[in-house]
Amino acid sequence: MDTRTWTIAELAREFGVTARTLRFYEEHGLLQPERRGLQRVFHSGDRVRLELVLRGKRLGFPLEEIKKIVGMYDADTGETGQLTYLLDQITVRRSELEQRRSDIERTLAELADLERRCRDDLVRLGSAAADQGVRT
Amino acid sequence: MDTRTWTIAELAREFGVTARTLRFYEEHGLLQPERRGLQRVFHSGDRVRLELVLRGKRLGFPLEEIKKIVGMYDADTGETGQLTYLLDQITVRRSELEQRRSDIERTLAELADLERRCRDDLVRLGSAAADQGVRT
DNA sequence: CGGCAGCTTGACGTTTACGTTAAGGTAAGC
DNA sequence: GCTTACCTTAACGTAAACGTCAAGCTGCCG
């Protein structure tokens, strides 16, 4: 029943971050590993949260934002007030993400356009070179 | 023929940033406004670049990355070497953006899932409340 | 018991992306 | 000529997200 645990170094190695990073995340409430004496003991739940955090980072969100998102998954059991608040939060995060997605689409479209123009120019240069008998 | 110009304050107001930000962007090569004496004079090209920069920021890219992208649009005229280098860069940026897009899709999917579970819980709580004769 | 590997908590250093004075130039209006 | 509004550079301050020591526990091996 998913009882395996990890040390800080193991988790760091596996996820490609440093131990310092994991301690930092704990210090700021993004992770809550168990403690055995002083030692940290990470469970599978911490792995899930860590994945969320790292994905958030890839998306360029500040840790404060990420913390809210992680908190949403943790607090998904509650009474009516909590649930409606959570639903509101979901709406907020979703619209942020959709804004980002549309920014990405736009940029990808412009890149495609730029690429097309580049290829056209290359062809033109190529044929001009050919006209002059230059090797490509 | 698009000859209108803007002062630093006008541009700042319009794009919702401070003048300090625009000076900072110039200092780091993201913008190159004309100079009349000491004064900066912004043209429509600067507006286009600024839009690129701000979109990059919304996407959470560091300014160094953004600088490269902006530079790509500036340097789209050149000889063969430049063009193939630019095409390589386009490939790099595109794969970055596609990675991000897939991260976003994943997160949106998880949010949708979370939302569904929330709504289910709400319904359950609602009917439980109704069973006890409690107003919703 | 010594020693090492791996963990711990501070605490200060670093980079990024500006904010915030400070100190002064400039053109327009009265 | 003086004020006012807007601009300039220079320089120091700041928050975020760790990196980088320093100094000390902890468990095990020989």
C-alpha cells in the first residue's frame, strides 16, 4: 500500500534538483516531509506534490502561485465553504493557464511565419547563388 | 507611413509598465529607441518589440531568453549562415513552447478533474444536508 | 574508538528585474 | 527669469529562488 519512503538525496537525484532546493521548498510550505528525529522522510505524496511544483516552475510560475495550486490539491476534502472557494480558485487558475496558452499559440504562429520567410529567403539566396554558379 | 513617435511616459502608460522598466529594457538591449539629444524617442518598431517582451514575460521567460527571441525578429535579413542559424533557433524556441503547452494541457486536465470531484462532493454534501432538512 | 557518509540548521552570497531616491538637464508657459 | 512638467543618469535598495559555506548531529564500518 505505497509504503516506500525516500531520503532527501534520493528524491533530489531522481527529480534533478538539489537537496537545498527540497529544504527550501519545505521551508516555504511546498512540501511537508515526515520527520524522524531530525531526518526528513519523503513519502509518495511528497513526490506528487514535487511534480506539481516542478511543472509549475517549468511554466514559469512564482513559488507563491505554485504553493496555492499545491494547496488546492491538499485541501480538496472539506465542507461546502471550502469547496466553493476551491472551485473559485480553479476558475482563476484555469483562466491564467488559458491566457498563457493563447500567448503560446500566438508566439508559435509568429515563429512559423518567421520560419516560412527564412526558408523563402534561403531559396532566393540559393537560386541567386546558383545563378552565379556558386556551390550551395 | 507610420511616422508617429512616442515618449517614454506615453509608452509606459499605454503598456502598463513604468518608465524605469523601459529604460531597463533599453539598457539590456531589448529596446533601442532613437535618441534626440538625451531624450528617448520610441517608434512603432519599438512597440512591436515591447509587445514581444511583455508576452514573453507573461509566459514567465527570463529577459535573457526574451532578448534572444526579440533578436531573432530583428536579424531576419542576412546571408545563408545567419538564416540557417536563425532556423535552428526557431526550432529550439518552438520545442520550448511546445513543452510548455503540454505542461499547460496536463495541468488544465488535472484542474478539470479536481473540479469534477469538487462538484460531486458538493452534490453529496447538498443531499446529505437535504436529508437532515438543512437549507442550502 | 576513529572516521566517513549523509543528514541537519543557520547564515551569508548571488542573480534577476526592477523600485526608489538623488541630482540634475530641457522645453514650455507666465 | 522663474516655475512646472517631463526627461536624464547614477547609484543604492529589494524580493525571489536558490547556491554555498560553516559547524555540528547520526549511524555504521572496521
